[in-house]
Amino acid sequence: MTMSSSAHLLIFFIFLISTASTILATDHIVGANRGWNPGINYTLWANNHTFYVGDLISFRYQKNQYNVFEVNQSGYDNCTTEGAFGNWSSGKDFIPLNDAKRYYFICGNGQCYNGMKVSVVVHPLPIEPTPHISLPLSSHSAAPMPVVLHRGWGFRLLSLLLFFCFDLVWI
């Protein structure tokens, strides 16, 4: 393979690995089939879900009737949007949960007082035991190369695919 082909292959595999966490993410639809509406116990809903970094939380509601604001704990407790970190109003909002922390969301048009608020705790991704597999770098090399695999079968398969493709590149 030429150097140009090798560079394109490298870029392709970096793209695959960077999108793998999105592929493995869970989309948590707030309120499930009841959506984002007044009179629903969102605390109970949130307590029945486990959120991890990279997951999405999505809000489904009447576009011109409700909205979503990400606020701090004070905004959540007092139903205020002052100092909000973000706001959405599409009626079908997908919000990435990129950090391990507690997130607070409220409806900013006064419906927060009617229960339209939810707080979720986002956990770091679970760490699997890291297997170390020694595979030869190529058929022309006697030195083994440790392959470290993380985050489930998807990453294992991508890592092995990457290894064998680069093995072909350097032959």
C-alpha cells in the first residue's frame, strides 16, 4: 500500500473508533411514552434509569407549548432559568450527556412548578478488565505487540480489525 492509502486508512479507523461510543450510547427518552408533560413524576422515571457518559437524554413534547433548559441546582430547586447552560425548543431534543456529573433540566415556561423538571446522575463508563493479548506485529517480525482492548465487544472488534489492517500496511 502507498503512504497515501495508509493515511486514508488511518483516518478512516480513527473515525470508526471515535464514533463507536456514539454507537454504544443509550438514548433515554424522558417520560418514555408519556413524554415531557406536566403531572409526571420524573424523579421516579430518572431513578429507574442508569445514565453513562456518552448517553443521550431526549425530550419529546409539543413544540410551541413547552421547552427544556439545563440549569444548575438552584435553578432546578427554584424553577428559574437564570444562568441556564442550554435551552432547547424543537419538541424533539437530543442532549448529549458528556460529563460524569448531575444534570438538571426544567421547563422554562412556568411548568416546572407543575413537575416538569428532572435531575439525572451520569456515571463514568464502567471499566472492564483489560486483557493483554500478544500478537505478532507482522509475519516478518518476531517481537510481540500487546493489544489493549477497552469498552466491550465493539471496541475489541475494531481494535483487532485495526491491528490486522495495519499489519498489512507495514508488510
